[in-house]
Amino acid sequence: MAFPTQSKYIIIGAGIHGLSTAYHLALELKARGKGNGADILVLDKSGISAGATGIACGVIRNNYFQPAMRELMAHSVKVWESDAEAYSYHPVGYMQISSESMHEDVATIHQQQQAIGYKSSFIEGEKDCTKYMQAILHDWQAQGITSVLHEMPGGYANNTKAMYGLADKAEAEGVRIMSGVKVTGFDQNAEGSIKAVETSKGKIETEYVVIGAGPWVKQFWEMLEMPKSIDIKNAQTGEISTDIPMWTYWSLQEGTLGVDPKLQVTNDGEMPPVIHVDTDAPLYSDEDGSLITDKMWGIYYKPDFHFGGIQGGAAPFIVDKPADEVAVDPYGPESPEFIVGVEFAHMWVSALAHCQKRFSGTMSKFKNEPSGGIGAFTPDSFPVFDKVRDNCYLIADSNHGYKMLGVGKLVAEDICGADSTLLEPFRFSRFAEGKLHPVSNSPFPWS
Ligand SMILES: Cc1cc2nc3c(=O)[nH]c(=O)nc-3n(C[C@H](O)[C@H](O)[C@H](O)COP(=O)(O)OP(=O)(O)OC[C@H]3O[C@@H](n4cnc5c(N)ncnc54)[C@H](O)[C@@H]3O)c2cc1C
């Protein structure tokens, strides 16, 4: 097929947001009699799932302290549920297990989940939490846990498999997905409208562009001459913080314990919920008993046949360099700089053993293969979903986004003229207006 010189809609990035937008835009255009999937071209410099989407743990949950995030996640969970098979979605549920410092925050989350009809149970008090956990996983032994939020929907999806399912659905609607085409710039008119996308293979004229570039978002932000740093208003005091860098990178710490995934079945032999623990209980080495940390720490894990073991992660850390100096490429496991090392393995497997006895003595099974990757975060660590030109939509998820399969559906509706109330709290203007999201006590930047 010849290289295209024109496409009504161009979507940059074949990760979860680019593909979800492509598929849902095709459906939306068709439903409104405004076109169909053949009007949409997805471009990726590498290929489907080549970015953060392809290395994500794939956890899907509602548990967020911020009401706007929770409502958005509830919407996305429905999209996952709409075709669990094609999306390789495992609705095993999700558990937020916390020490006292997070009790109040999580109680609020539970109350608000009740208000929006998201099914969850909330267990309080150390004794009852232990009893509840041991009724599901007999060897549960984490001390100092005073609340368990058990979300019944949610779970996880197999990262790349789900994306091939989504790409198939988009292609079945006539969408064209091109790999190996790098976008290098935009041809804009005096008003800033994009007339064409410049690529490594030639120029493509277009009427509308959607950017879903994940960790590469900063490059597109600069191509569009958006500000490198911004001012942020504190709505309570009216004070303005000036010159805050727009993008910061965090390094995500994930890995796989190469045991039989069936090691982690419930007492009834079923696949368990995804476990997420945040606690300030001292963490000791499972190898030699030395203290690893007496500060707040957090981990998450699940048995996963796709990864071949128990897969999960721990709290990420900030890449301590100005964003201009961070090399996004080579990405993920191919980056010598941002893969996890022995320290992560030691902490994470010790933390697994802290929680469940069955993981004690398994340190040698940690898969010694490169894993982890970086994400691009906004100043408040929440997404920016917004029109950055009259004909250009930016999806910058601040690394929250594998679970957000529904965002592409909402963006497609937004593009077709139905202003989305769920996306409204994520506009870029919130920083200048001081309409920021509340901050929780979690050690993770995205809770
Ligand atoms: C290690 C790790 C674990 C994670 N785990 C989870 C999780 O369990 N749950 C969760 O909800 N989220 C998770 N996330 C976050 C989630 O993966 C991301 O938020 C999400 O995948 C971002 O999707 P995206 O479509 O925006 O970007 P990406 O998936 O990164 O896709 C962007 C695409 O753009 C392409 N591209 C870049 N530049 C150009 C260019 N110039 N021209 C053409 N194409 C270009 C890239 O090749 C890439 O394929 C995790 C992230 C990481 C790094």
C-alpha cells in the first residue's frame, strides 16, 4: 500500500490511548453519519504497544483518593468489561491494604465508591483485617494493617495481548495502523491549526490530530511550542507558584518472581485479587533479616501467566535530572539507565514475604531480566486531556493510563462535539485556575 499523503484524522502513538481513541472514534463517526474508520490513520515510530503500554503491569482499579479520577476509572472499568475476551481482561478484583496512616483516606474512597455505585467492601481494625485476608490467603501475615478496601470489579489485563485485541477491533472498523513512521513536526497555519503532519516518510495532510505519545509527550509539547514551565495557583491562599517544570520523569520499578503463578491461588484455588499494600511497618530482608526500611513503603502484585510468575512493583522514584537531560530512548527494558536492579529485587521479594509466608525463601527465583521503565508526569501528577489547538487533542495521562481504556472513548466523543464532563477536571487550565485535585497520603504519585 502506498504511503498516504492525506488522512482526515491522524492519531500519533499506537499505545492504549492512541488505539482506544482510533477504535472509538471510528464507532463514533459511523454512529453520527460523519465518516468511519477509513478516515483514521494511526502512526507509530515503532509499533503497537512499543511504549509504556507494552511494559505495564496492567493493573485496573478504581482506588483513587481524587473523586474525578474515581469517576473516570469507573467509566474505564465498564469499557474493559464490555469485551473482556478481546481485551484479555481478568476481573479478579483489587485490594488496597493499608496501615493506619492511610486509614482515613481509604475510608473516604470507600464512602465515595458507595455513592457512585462501585462495588467494594471496607474492613477496619487490625484483627478483622487479618481475619479477612487469611480467609482468602491463608498465609497472610502482614502486621499493622488496619484497613482493607476490597474492590470487586477491576483486576488486570495482559498488556500487549489486550492491545492486539484492541488493534484488531480498530482495523475491523477500517482504521489503518502504520508502524515505523516517526512524526517529526507539524505544518501549522498562522492561527496554529495543524494542516499536515511531517513524518520520517513524508508529509501527510490532515484535518485533526490526536497525540497519545506516552513518555514521549514532552517532544510533542515542544513541537507545539507549549510552555516548558508553568505557574500554578493555590486555590486556598491565592498564592501563585511560578516557573514549575511542566514535565518530570519517574522511574517505575517492576519485576517478576519466576515461580509458578499458581503458587498464588486463593484458599479456594481461584485466582486472587490484585494485592496492593501500603504500610509503615518496618520491612526486613527475607535473606538476612537486616532492616530494609522503617519508612512508609508500598508494593503491588498478582499471579500472571503472561509474565510467567508473580508480577508487580514498588513505589517509583523521581528521575533526578531536568527533563531536557532525560533520554526516553531507548525505552523500557532496552534502556540501560532505567531498569530495575538487585536493590529492587531484594526489597520487593522481601515485601512479598512480609505479606505472605509462601514467598519466603524465593529470592533466587526473581527473574533477572531487564524490566521497568519511565513515565512523564505533569506538575500535579494527574493527566492533561485537552485540546491544545483547535484541531489537536493531547492525551497526556501522567502515567496513570493502562487502566484508562475508556479515555479514548471519551476523547472520541469530545472530538465529535459532546463535551465530556468526566474529562473536564483534567484540562490544562486547571494549573492557572488552581483547580487542582486533592492529595492523598499514599507513597505513590498516582493515588
Ligand atoms: C513499568 C510500567 C508499569 C505500568 N503499570 C501500569 C499499571 O499496572 N496500570 C496502569 O494503569 N498503568 C500502568 N502504567 C502506566 C501506563 O503504562 C501508561 O500510562 C500508558 O500505557 C500510556 O499509554 P500511551 O498510549 O499514552 O503511551 P505509550 O504506550 O507509551 O504509547 C506511545 C506510543 O507513541 C509512539 N511514539 C512516540 N514518539 C513518536 C513519534 N515521534 N512518532 C510516532 N510515534 C511515536 C511510541 O512508539 C509508543 O508506541 C505503567 C507504566 C510503566 C512504565
